[in-house]
Amino acid sequence: MKKISLIVCLLSINLIAVAQDTSRVKTEEPILDFADIEPEYPGGQAAMQQFIQSHVIYPESSREMNEQGTVYVQFVVNLDGSITEVRVLKGVSDSLDAEAIRVIKLMPNWKPGMQAGKAVRIRYTIPIAFRIDNGKKKKKQ
């Protein structure tokens, strides 16, 4: 009985110590939907469109099934401009959705959004259109 009491006592002391130790708890910055200054892809919108066009590889299975449409991808631009929490808001098919996510994850760091003069985390959404031109695969130059 003494062994059981000792174990219970040690466990309760350990739980109390853990509950009171808040120094290890890291609070993340909140994610905003809007900011005074929105995040920006390096080089602007035209550069972002060029990046997406040059990195998208149309999945062969989607091409064969004539799958087309627009995938809406949402992600977070962090304080350092890095991209995280990439997810599909509205998809077309598993393969096109996966390709859109892959390309977004390849992006370089953005210029972060700003609120009251400080960098903030911003939720951002991009539409990526998948279209098949006459069913022919474009050749890379």
C-alpha cells in the first residue's frame, strides 16, 4: 500500500510541476485574413504567374481524363515570408489538387504582410487554373 501511495504522490507532484511550467509554452502569432499591407510575391503578381506557369506539370492521368478547372489553394505567409499550412479550399481532382499544392510549396519566400508597422502572418488564397489546349501536350523549350 505504501508503494501505491508513493507512486500516486509522485505522479501528482509531477503533474503540478508540469501544469505550472509555462516557460516552455510558445504562443504563435495569430493568422490574419487582412492587413494594412498585404504579403507580396517577390517581383509581384506577374512574377508569381510566371513562376506557377513554369513549375506546373499537368498530371498525365488528369490529361487523359480531360480534367480541367481551377484549384483554389490557401496558405499562410509567415513573419519571415515563408509559406506554410498549404491546403485546397476548392479542388478539381486529387491529382490536380496535389499538383497545385506541390507548386505552392515550391514558392520562394514572400515579402510578409504588415499591420501597424509590424510583420504579421496572413492567410492568402490563390486560384490555379488547369486547362488543356486541344488535348495536346505543350513542349518545353
